[in-house]
Amino acid sequence: MTYYEIATLDTVIFGAGKAAAGIEAWVGAGRGRLLGAFGTDIGTLNRVFILRGFDSLTEMYEERERALRSDDPFGCTEHLVKLNMESYRAFDFLPPVEVGVQGPVYEFRTYKTRINGIMPTMGKWADAVPPREAYSKLTVAMYGLDGEPRVTQIWPYASLAARSEARAKSVADGKWPPKGGPDWLSPDMTSQIAMPLAFSPLK
């Protein structure tokens, strides 16, 4: 399972909790495997991320079409103001996402790359991720299959303090960022902190 989708659901104010039951039922009735469901805490608020894994592009796009043709995608349109679904493939060297307790603080980081920057970025990360994981685990890093060339990564931490410590120490020790990696990125970068919803397999 190397294909992933991140569905971003922007909700009404305080809508994430209201939408949770509908989202859980929707993904349970569909294809693919639910890996994580998160509500944002820092960054764009009132936002839900749904991370699912798929065995093939066909399976993923059939599930995408189910949402597009539905009169109630994700079972919560009464609480939604915006829905965006993005397709990804994991970096070649990474294993499938493992669910379980990794957080509960999850950082979603997206970097826009140079137009030809996906493969060089992946190569730099292949060398750098193993030593970086000595400081904190990586849930997944993946490149977009639609939209602008980009890399999205999900990092779990036990707390915001643990995040700050791991990031600072890995930089100070020269283990991160990947050497030469930033050369292939644009300045267009975002970071959001999200927490697992009750039904999320990633905790």
C-alpha cells in the first residue's frame, strides 16, 4: 500500500466534533484503509485531515469518485464549507504507514518543490531520514500525484515540547535538513499541528 489520499475538510466553527460521526461512517463504508483522522489545533482551524491508504490508483480514484458523485460526501456536508482531496505516493524507500500510538501531536508539513524537484528531493531524504528518525519517528513522506509538485510529510510527537527538542537537536547535530535538500524546494511551505480524533487509528 503505497498510495495515499489526504482529504481536507474545512468545517463551520467548532464543526470538527460535529462532523466526526458522519466522517467515520463514510470512510467505514468505502474503499481503502483509514489510517488517521485529525483535527487542527495550530494553523488553519476548524479543519479535519483524513489520511487513507490504497493498494492501487484505481481503488483510490474509484473512492474519489464516490465522494464527487455523492449528495453527502464524507457524511457531513451540513458542517462543511470546503472539501479538498489530494493524491499521493509514498517516497520509494519508506515502509507502509503503521497505525497505533505515535502522537498525539501530529505535524503536517507541505513543501512546494521546484518543477523538477521530486526525484532529487526523494534521493536526499533517502539518505537523511534514517539518522533523523533517531530524534523522532516519521509517519510518512510522500509526493503529490495531482496539483503542483509538492512533498507532504507527517511527523508525530508526544508533545509540542518534544517536537521543538527533536527539531532543534537534529539541526544542531547536522542531521537535518537533508544536505542539499532545500535546494530543490520553493519558499512556499506550510505547517499545521493536528490532534487525532477519537476514531483515528493513528493516535
